[in-house]
Amino acid sequence: MIDVLDYVKLWMKRSIMQSALVSVEWLHSNLQLSGLVLLDATINKQIDEDSERIPDARFFDIKQKFSDIEATFPSTLPSALQFETEARTLGINNDSFIVVYDDKGIYSSARAWWLFKTFGFNNVAVLDGGLPEWKKQNFPIETYKEESIDKGNFTSSFQPELMTDFKGVNQFSKDDKTQILDARSSLRFQCLVDEPREGLRRGTIPNSKNLPYTELFDGNILKSKVQLLKIFDNLVEQTTRIVFSCGSGITACILALAATQCGYKNLVVYDGSWTEYGTLKP
């Protein structure tokens, strides 16, 4: 029989799974929660003895481990087998509860969250405010160290409807029941400045609207549901399929995170985003 303490912990895990976000206060109080796996998804991070982390965090290497490094475009979706193998290496089990964060607040952590959902794992949440908010509250920090992690039993189950490609986004751009939202800055969306990626032309996907991801935050923290709903309701209808794009598929996932918090369904991320579209579209 399950004892009272284990029952309470199980209830807490199931309750928190109803949200795509957890607060730093919640995480600080539950670092020892059975089954919790904390992932540092900071992008382009070099791990050494001086690298900071929240205690016991494991490094989720988006660029080298959780992307197809042989692909033409950056941060391309890995295969189900690659994702499963790397997740097991991080000690992730099918009954784990994952909290993912990054060092910018909410940035690449949203991409890691969406990747888990894309491969059929929903027991995952983003740390609201990430490492900056954790440090702001003076919660403990440690440095990375060599450690042995028992291999997990994570099993991937690819959900293709959550990601789209060049062919798919061309179809979505012609569908009057679909709205494409672009997370890039307004200057990039309006083609007033060059793209940061050398050689990539300016432009926008036809019939897309602009929602710069920076508009979704109060400091490091995602805005309230009421505030987010007001933003989204000015751009889309609740019943509309929403496709999210950006520069290379990272910040598009921030829009997906915010839309999920608002209760929107039928959400899709354009994996290659403008880097792919601007390269392949004649």
C-alpha cells in the first residue's frame, strides 16, 4: 500500500502537471520530490567546473544532443531514437516529472519542453523565470561536477502533429482556419533590419502575424493568464489552429508555452522557421 507521504507527493506531481509552468518557490520546496528530474536547457552552454546550476540539475544539450547535427538548418528536430537515447542517458524514466530551465529566464527551456511533448512525454514543466529568478530569490546555486547517472527507461512516442516543416507551413499559410504567429522582433518581421544569420534574406511567411516573444514577459516571468489571453485574443480565435515560427525554432516554442498556459489547443511549431523558409522559398 502507498503511505500517506508518498500519496501526497504523487498528488503534488499530478497537480503540477496541469500547468506548463512551475515557480521557483515551488521548485525550491520540492527539490527532493521523488521522481523529479531537473534539466538545465541553456543553449550553447559550455559545461566546466565554473558553470553554475540549480542543485542536481542535469545538462540538456539542445545543440549537440537533442538536435539533428547533420541537418542543414540549426536546432533541427532529432529522430525519436536519438531523443530517446539521450533522454535515457540523462536518467529520465517514463514516470519521471521533469522541470526544465535556462539561464535567460524562459528561452531555450521552452524548446526543451516542446521537444518532450513532441516525443510523447507530458510530465514536464518550465521553471518560470529560470535561473535569473532563482538567483533573484537567493536560492542555492552550485557548480557542475562529474557524477554518475543511472540510465533511464524513457520511451519516445513521436507526435508529428506538433511540428511542421517547409511543405506543411506552406499549406498552413493558405488555410483560413490556421493562424501563423512569428516570434521574431517587429523590426525583423517588418523587414526593416537584416536577419542575424549571415546570408539569410529578410522576409515573412505569407499570412503570418507578428507576436514578438519579448511581449509575453514581466521581467523574467511569463505574464499572467489574463494578460496573455488579451494578447492572443487580439491575434487569433480560440478555435483556430496556431502555427508558431521564429528564426530557427527556439523562441517559437515560447509562444507555444504561453498559448498552452492560456488553454489554446491545436498548436504547432514550425521546426525550421524563417531560417528554413527564407532559404528554401524562391
